[in-house]
Amino acid sequence: MCGTGAICTNIPGGHRCECPIGFGGDPYTTGCVDTDECTRSPCGRDALCRNIPGSFSCACPPGYVGDPFHECKGEWVTFVLSLNEF
């Protein structure tokens, strides 16, 4: 028998317990718990990280634009740069 949240796989002569991707812990005894990926700062500069069960998401905060996995910039910066192109 595996711990709470663990994946149990039958193998010859027994079974194997594993935590799903994005979860950690001891799959044989105490079980698997969500890993908070946001603690390792996976998002880009000025982006917001939100931990979700088994994963995470990155988003630019209100008033910012860009790719949240690389960098979010204030919308006014983008606007000023656009004016300089003329």
C-alpha cells in the first residue's frame, strides 16, 4: 500500500510507489504533497508566480505586459519606446 496521493504500480513480486510530477515526499509512508515551485522563482523579472497543485503559473501583474517567463514591463515603458520609433 502506498501513502496518500502516491501512484501505486504493480511489479513482479510487489509494488512500487511514486509521487506524481510536481509532488514530493515519501510515497511509501507519509504520502505525497504539492511542491511549491514558486519558492525557486521560476518566473521572469517582475512576474507573479502562483503555485497550483502539481505545477505553477506565471503572469504579468496589472499594468505590465510581456512574456511572464522572461520579463514583464510596465505598459508605460512600451508606450514610450513606441513614441521613440517615430
